[in-house]
Amino acid sequence: MSTFSFDALPTFLKDALREQGIQEPTDIQSKMIPEALEGQSLIARSQTGTGKTLAYLLPALTKIDVAKKGLQVIVLAPTQELAMQVVDVAKSLTEKEPIIIGSYIGGANIKRQVEKLKKQKPQLAIGTPGRLLELIEMKKLKLHEVQVVAVDEADRMMAEHSSWEATIQIAKRAGRETQFLFVSATIPKDFSEQVAAAAPFVVQVEAEGGLVHTENVDHLYIRADERDKIDVARRVIHAENIEKGIVFVNQLEKVAETAEKFSYKGIKALALSSDQSKHEREHALKSFHKGETHILIASDVAARGLDIDNVTHIIQLDAPANSDSYLHRAGRTGRMGKSGKVLTIVDRKSEYKVDKYRRDLKIELKETMLTRGNLIMK
């Protein structure tokens, strides 16, 4: 497996990868793609930013027969944003291959989606589980020719009851002959048992390395009283001259308020939360991508699966509730070997969590402080 190269893939995919400057498979790609090409159902664990999307998309696209008009591959993603990112990646890989791709996300108009389906059926359907199940139940999408079902961010999907129920329903309807590809930053306990009804023979593969980026990412924390947290975060942003950073808050109602306070202090900040309309979220992400906005203030749900290049800093205004949440937040920086910093602002009530992250995630968390406008190790 360690000698796998992209040469095993069809020409159109090799050409697309070459044009994108992708020459060598990452660890998870070299472990997952050969098994997937053989037809094996897989649960693949690899930290965020290691190329998991290509690890399942490349073998899934290989299975599509362009001569057949029906639906052959389904990709399920937990959020609208992640689903649309996967659509973009799939389109970039199939520019020279006439594969019909359809996107079906919960926030979009279902009547418009149904109208489009009447005119043209997709060979690859990418979307959120609730909406895809709705279209399947309406008999607008048929599963009898489906070869592959891929589930992105499987751990986050499992954490949301309605999404997971819809995922399992789709998996059962696809049938036991279907190949299942689950990718995840963590593999929840009893995962194989949970999917056994739909996918009885699933092999687990894991990328090398720990759960969190440690080689190229510094994990830091700074002590502050609750009332001072926003001011500390603002001073950190100035001290580090952050031009692409994400600030996480635990409470949904604090997202917009924090963004307003930052903007008032002259920081180019926008909110990103599940409370916003699809249009508002798209605007925030576009502005951040272009560099017009330097700081995104986000909740865990809104930021799930976000794949944004060159994020240099993650600031956790509140210590995350658990280690899984820390893992997903931290995974937004240090992607594909780039460097980054994760800084957690810790008040007295949450000090105990620092040891918990160290223990669960096997990371070195260093205390730091702000002195004369600089962030220095204590």
C-alpha cells in the first residue's frame, strides 16, 4: 500500500490532479484509495486537512460509468457548506469527463431541485442527508444503480440524530451490495455496529500520526477572566497581525455579538452561524476566502467541515466542551503541512479542561501571556 501512486486511476483523474499540482498521495489517500478501488467498504480515520475528500472522491468517481444515465454515487455531508465544497472538488476533477453532478442541500428550494431532476438525472449526487432522503422518498432519485455511498465527517453526522437517521435510511435503501466509504477525524465507539445493518463488512483504515496536527501547529492557552475574553482575543489578533483566523464561541447567541464588538474595534470580522440565512453564510465565507474579512466568528455547527486554505490562527474564546470539539476546531489550521496556532482562552471555571485536552489528544499545550503587545511563552 505504501507504494501507491495516482497512476492506478483513470486518465481524466490523473490529468485533473496534475493540473491542480497534486503529485503524491497523502497517507490516508495511499491507504484508502487502493482498498476502495477493490470495492472494499471502509471506515477511514484521518485528521482534518489531510486530503480525506480526495481519498473517497477519487475511487468513487472511478466507479461511475458515463454511458449509464442513472444515479451511481451518493456523497453525504453534514452541512450545506461542506456539501458545496465537495461539489466544487468533484467538478474540478471532472472538467474533462462528462459526469453529471447534482447538489441537493437542505437550505435550497426543493421545487427547483425537483424541476431540475425532471430534466436531467445526476450520476453523482452530493448533499445533506435529510434533503437527499426527501428526494428519494418522493421517488425523484432512484437508488437501484448506486455503486458507492460516501459519508463525509461521519463522527459529526452521528452526533446529530436526524442527520444520522437519514444517513442510515439512505444506506439501507441502497442495499448490501453497495460499497460504503465513511471518513472521519475520529471514529466513534461502536461505529461498526451502528452501520452493520447497511454495511456488514467494513474495514477500518487509519492515517499515521496523532489525532491533532502537532508537528506544524502550536497549541497554546492564555488565562483570562470571563469579562476580559473578547478584549484578550482582540489584543491577540493585533499582536499576531492575524489576516486569516477563526474565533470559536460556545454559545450560538454570542456569535453575532462578538463579531459586532470586534468590528467596533476596527477588526475586519464577520459572524458565521447556523442561525444565519444561506445567503448570509455564503457572503461571510466568500469575504473570508477573498481576504476582505480577516476574522470569522463561528459556532461549532457552522464551522463543521469548513475547508479554507491558509487559516493561520484558531482562537477559542471559550474552551470547547470536549476533546472532540477541540480536535475539529484545531483541524481548521495547519492543513496540508502548513503552520498554524491554536490559542484557547481559559477562565478559572474551565482550567481543568486543559489537562483533559492534553490527556485525550496527546498534545503539548503551552501557557502563554500578552506582554507589551506580544504573545510570549510563560
